[in-house]
Amino acid sequence: MALSRSARLAAVTLAAASFCLVAAAPAPTPGSDGVGDPYFPQLGNGGYDVRHYGLDIAYDPDTDRLDGRTTITARATQNLSSFDLDLQKLTVTRIEVNGRRAPFTRTGDEIRITPRDALGKNKNFTVAVTYGGVPEPLSGPIVFGSDYGWMKTPDGVFVACEPNAASTWFPSSDHPSDKAPFDIRIKAPKGLTSVSNGRLVGTYDKDGQTVAHWRSTKPMATYLATATIGKFDVRTGTTPGGTPIYVAMDPVLPPSTVDVYGITAEVTDYWSEVFGPYPFEETGAIVDDMPQAGFSLETQTKPIYSAVRSENTIVHELAHQWFGDSVTPASWRDIWLNEGFATYGPWLWGEHKGRATAHDAFRAAYDARPADSAFWQITVGDPQRDTMFSSAVYQRGAMTLQVLRERIGDKDFFKLLKTWVKQHRYGNASTADFIRLAEHISGEQLDGLFQTWLFTKGKPALPTR
């Protein structure tokens, strides 16, 4: 059948429009070499979202050598011609994308990978990296002047990576905004125990080595991953509330009056009442003989303690499982959302135990610092990189929460905490998000309160009660 002139014209117009639509599709471009965090601009990477990490590592304590293969499943967020991974100092020997060997270049801590075929937007892909070497801990003013990351111990290694040391032992998009589930398989000499995040899937022995497979099914920020290896006494069970628990204790540590297992179980259950259901598949602790670390860390599901075993430290690190681990800051300048909330945890715990009210703890912290103290010169809501773990971020963050509690009342305050962790469960959030939610729940304008306590230097006047 012959088409009329108008029909032919319409067909030509449609074909031209279709051609324009195809031609308008963006050409593949490189992903960015960082997410633009104001404190760590090159941490993380653009152009994709990680969906899963599969880590296979082998560690030799005699030489401190690590050999690994990390397989990352990700989804492209743009048409990608190339993309980056973060890896510090370890040597890469092979990279495959979707099963095919891919060329790569390296500039400092950035590995740029060019797949043989461009990766389409919204398409999943896998990248497998084979690498090895001797991991080096990081140091500097950021973490209390202490080394952090991959740290050798007399019988193995202590791994605590906040904020930027995960990429010292595995290639990653090393920023808290890119969370994903993990499977971590650790091979170490037989007789050593390898402890990681999530739950132990299983172990097997081969050629004098033991492989332990740990699985974290909930999204986890890279800095919360651990692969701590050594001689440990392990106790497992469930909390009275039914949460599985795994506690690993270095047997060379002297006896302590703190029952790490019992306190961990009790606190996990209490926070589950106050903050909402425990967000992960297991709770627990790793207590290692590593006094030179000088800190503990809220590694997801199993906080790691460097021989420091106080009840308040356990209370603090377990509060982080909700505030920091499940709900993770969108950027590192929001760190008070981690440390202020976790510091407030022992204040609430003391109140629960009848020792002192949170208001009393607030006044003690407030009164202990004179007005001319440097403590009051940190802007808590944006503390800057080298002072992001200063005591002001911890203590003044907790003070902000107590002032907020007294302003809006207990009913709205505790509703706010539960709503916050439920609304942002397994995701990321910012200070602005918290302020908006606090104002929504309380029905009050709270800009002045947060401006005074988070963003203004100087010792604030006490609010009237």
C-alpha cells in the first residue's frame, strides 16, 4: 500500500527524532577520583555505587605480608569509560572487569581502571583486583596522634581503620557514603583466630592454614571493616534478648573487673529498647593486646578494644552500632553524629543505672572547661580534618543532645532518636537531616539551638530550664 505524502513526512520526522534521541545519549566518560568530601576530597570514587565486597586475604605474621584478591560488584551511575579504586601502597598485579583482564594506571593512592568495553549507566559490573605487599599503618594528628589501620601485634594484627585506612589493606571506594555488604575470607596460620564483621559462616584447614569466612549481610562503610588476627579465647551465645553474640579475648591480657561478654549483652539489649531494634546479625567484641593503639573502634558488629576494658567504653562503642554504623554520616564533617551520640550513650546508661542523670553529666562536662579553654574554639558541626576527633566533638556533641532533650522534652527526644535510626537505617545522613527531623517531631524552630551549640565558637550560656 502506498503511503500518503503526510504519512511519509510523519515517518521521516519520527525517524529523525529517534536518531536524535540516540545521538543525544552521553558518551562514556571517566568516573571521578573522589566523592569530594571536604576533609578527604579523593576518598571514594565517582561513577558507580558498590553493591558488594568479596575479600579473600592471606596473612603471614612472620613476614607481615598480605596477599589478597578483592572482588567488587558495583552499579554504574553514568556511562563509564574508566573508573578508580582507592588502594594505598600495596602492589597490584592483575585487574579484571567482568572477567576480562583490564589495563590500569596508578597515581598515588588512586588506581584508574579502563575496561575493554564501556560500562553502561545503571548496569552492574564486577572488578577483581589481585594485590599484595606489607600493609603500612597510617599516622598523623587525625586519630589522637596514634597509628591506625593495619597494625602488627605480637601474634597477628589489629585492624581499626577510621577514617581513611581501609584502603591500606583492600582496594575499595573508601568513603562512608558508599556502603555495601561484605564477605571476608581470611587465611592465617593454623592456631590463630581470624575475626571480622557479621557472622562466621565457617572455617576450614588446609596445608597448615585456617580459612575463616565472615559475612556481613547489612551495608557497611569501609572504615568499619576489620580482619583482626591473633590468639583469642572465644565465647559465643545469645544476649537475653536473643541477639547472637561473639566475644574474642586475647588470653595474655591480665584479668579485669569488667565482664566484656556480660556488659556487651546487657548494653546491646538496653540500646535495643532505647534506640530501636539492634540493626545487625550479631553483637560482640574483640579485645586485643595492643596498648599502643590508644583507642577503641566501633567496627561493625564487633567493636575492637585495644586492651582498654571499661564499662563506659563498651557502652560508647555499642551505641555506635546505631549511630555511625547503621546510620552513617554523609560526609566526615558530620562526625559529631557519630561521636556526640556515642558519648551521650554513657550519660544515658548512667541515668539508667541510677548513678547520675544525663543532666548531671552534662553539667560536669560543661563546668570542667573554663570559657577561655581551646575546647570551646572547635566548631563541632564542622570541626576540620585534623581536629575531627577532638574531645570537643565528643563532649560538646553530647551536650548538644542534652540541651535539645531539655528543650523539647523526653517524649519527643526519645521519639526523635528512634525515628532517626529507623528513617536512615543502613544509610547515610547529615546534620541538616537531623535538625529537620528534630524540628518536625518537636514542632519547634531549633535553628538557634543548633547554631549555638554546634556552629558557634565560645562557651555558650546555659539554657534556662
